[in-house]
Amino acid sequence: MEQMANFQEIKQRFKNASLDEQIKIYTNTQGLSVDQFKELLRMFPIQHLDKLERAMA
């Protein structure tokens, strides 16, 4: 339950973050499940996916 509450906090921060902050949260957050990463990715602006891909390389 603690993990889910923590994810809700991460998700809210991600939602309110600037593009650069979103990339930082996505690339530096550890311990999330694949489904949680997918949920964050659905909130990411699709036109900037290339920038996220470069940050992950």
C-alpha cells in the first residue's frame, strides 16, 4: 500500500512538472513497475518522445 501511495505522489509531481523535470523523474525514479512507468509515459507529451529517448540512452 505504501508503494501505491508513493506512486500517486510521483504521478502528481510528474503531471505538474516541466518537460525537463518530467524527463528527470522518468529516468531517475527506481522501483516502479512496468505498468507504473507506462502510466507516466501516457502523461508525457508525445511530440517530445525523442527527447525522452535520448535521455534514456
